[in-house]
Amino acid sequence: SGAVQDQNLLDKTTKQDSPQQKGRPQLDTNPPKGTRDFYPQDMRLRTWLFDHWRAVAKSFGFSEYDAPVLESEALYVRKAGEEVTTQLYNFVDKGDRAVALRPEMTPSLARMVMAQKGGLPMPLKWYSIPQCWRYERMTRGRRREHFQWNMDVWGVAGPEAEAELMAAMVTFFENVGLTAEDVGIKVNSRLVIGEVLDSLGIPEEKFAVTCVLVDKLEKVPIEAIQGDLEELGLDRSVVEKLLDVLTNKSLDALKGTLGEDSQAVKELSQFMTLCEAYNIQNWILFDASVVRGLAYYTGIVFEAFDRRGELRAIAGGGRYDKLLETFGGVQTPAAGFGFGDAVIVELLKERDVLPSFESTGVDTVVFAMNQDLYAPAVGVASVLRKAGQSVDVVLEGKKLKWVFKHADRIGAKYCVVVGADEYLNGEVAIKDLSGGAQKSVKIDDLSNWVSDEQ
Ligand SMILES: OCc1cccc(Br)n1
């Protein structure tokens, strides 16, 4: 099941299947392996998260875009051994086309930009919240889908783009009640690796694969990828030198290693200065060991993490100036990040800053005391809805006890009962479910009642 389902606020009792129908094999009611259903309560949490993502994107002047979940497999064929391309959810369709469910959004974005052949006014500040897929052997029981907030800036070569993206990410964290004590953002630049490889005479074409291998070194012992390193022609001394540089924990130390003229150091220093301009420096820390696992990053890279170190990365991103070139397009500077829906929910739950999602958001339940009063009751519901309320009409005959229990269960604030005597006086009875007070209100005054209650 998925992370939101893992965090599911619903009772985790096992699903009691209905009694077996005679002779019919029962449908497996679970969603496909590694995927999640979003029941209404789960959907309210997801909508709350997406609404926060959208609000920050809007506040930073980003425009929403979308692309098909299904893409040509060719978008993801990169020879760098990245996890995201080795776990493609791919197949050959009935037209014999090699296709895949997108594992990330950036290639689709690059395809859309390239399709406009330079006709898009730059810079672009675009965002999307795509569901992304991977086919991972379920040995690790991990999810095969997640929703990932993507924010990208195209057409800006300087670290102003990365700083704006960082500020947007920090704004989201602050808006949901997290602080710089809860979350940090490690920042580095792949130019560091580039400058080290240059100094050791390693050719440029080995840069991307080396970065992916170095990223893997963060997770597995060197022996696990020794073969890949040797195949790449990186002997032990090169790897040791790389690892030594990646242990730098300060820009000054890095300057000592790479020298005064290091482009990496200059760019990172300029980026840090911009972060101070946004007053987000408390969230940011330089960490030369951060490389990220995507082959196409070319400059500054960053990764948001929980300071207690209990969870996987919350979000990540960086500069990818050459992606269009690898698609045969014109090189265009770009930077962006991806922010998954799973780890953040785990963190918010653990920090106990998630709101309750029990209530359905219905303001008022409307109930007709008998069938003859049903038509007047829906008329009352229409008045309340036109006045802006969310109204749940009880659609069939029920006992009043059931109605009040139902209204309480869905978190309604009021219950409007259309009874024979009151209706004859052009009135309805309104019960305030929080305080229990009940009063009669003229049907003609209901709009005023709604505005008075707001
Ligand atoms: O972040 C890597 C990734 C890609 C697609 C689906 C899932 Br779950 N995770």
C-alpha cells in the first residue's frame, strides 16, 4: 500500500471480505501491488498537501502544466545506470510502441519545451504534481507510485534560479508548520566532481556516470560498485581523491581543496549570499557529499532532509543545463526540484502538525420529517447551497436519531429539520450540533442566517 495509505488515518483493521458468494471467485479488492487507493479521508489529506504546494507555486509566480502519464520509453533511456531508469514501468503497446509510465516529470517538461522550438518566452517558471511510477521488485515492499511536486525554472543560467526554488521549498515547509530545526537542505555543486575529475584527467564524458556512482557510494559499500568504477576506468586513487573532496563540510575547506578560482566555489558562495537575501540561510547547509542520483544534473544540487535523520530524503533537485542537448535540442539552462508526497506526510505526522481530516466539510444536514416534506426540504437545501453552504440532504426516510448521528459522524455543524408544524409557519428547525441549541428560522430568512453564521 502507499505511503498516504501507510499514514492512513483510517482504522488499520484488516479488510473483512464480504461472505463468499456461492461459486463465484471473489475479486481481489486490493489495489495493484505498490499502489494506493485514496478513500475520502485519505483524499482530504492529499488535497490539503496539494493545495499547499499549489499555493506556494502561485505565490512564486509559477504556472501549472501537465503531460501524459504515458511517455515514449526513449525519454528515459540514459546509459548512466540510474535507479529511476533501471526500474521503468515500461511495456510495448498494441501499436508495437515502446512506452513507459513516467518515472519523473523533467523529461516530459523538456519534451514540451523542445516541441515549441524556442517559441516559449523565457524564463519559464512551471510546476506540476504528476503521479510518477517505477517497477521495483516488491522484495523491498516499496511503493511503485507517488505524487511528486515539480518546480522548474528554464532560461536562467545564474544561481538566482536555484535560490528562488529554495525559497519556494522553504516557504512550503514554513506554511505547514515545520522549522529549520525539523528540516535542513544540503547543498552542493556537481562542478566540484567535475573540477576534481578534470584535475585528474578524467574525460568529460565520464562525468554523468561517475556522479551516479558517487551517489550510490552514499548508500552502498565501495565494494558493491568497485566493478562499475573499474569499468569506468576510475582506479582506487581517483575514487579515494573524489571521496576525500566529498567529505568537505565547509565552503572554505572546499576552496582550500579546489583553489581560489574554482567555479564551483564561486557559484556556491553566490548562491549562499542569495539565500541570506531570502533569510533562509538557517535551512541551508553546504555538504560536498550530496550529488543526487539523476545523471542530468550539471551544477548546484540540493536535498531536503529531516534533521533527526530518521526518514529518506524529503525532496531533491538541481541544475540540469544539458538535458535538452541530450534530446537533440538547443542547450537551455534549467533548474528544478521534485518533492514526493510520501516522506513529507510521514514527517508531518511524526511532528504532529497534520490537521485532522475527519470532517467531510459539510456545513448542514437537511432532513424532511416525512415524504410529503421532501420537496420543501430540497428547496431549503438549494437556498442554503446558493448562500454558499455545503449541504448534505438525507435522501430517504430515517429516524431522527439516525440523522443526528449521521450529521455528527460527517462533522456537520448544523442540522436543519423540515417538520410539518414549522413548515406550516414557513419555518424550519435548526439544531446547532456543537452547542446543541435549537431554534426556528423563517425559510425566507435562511440566507441571512447563513451569513450571520459565517
Ligand atoms: O523517487 C523515485 C520514485 C519514482 C517513481 C515512483 C516512486 Br514510488 N519513486
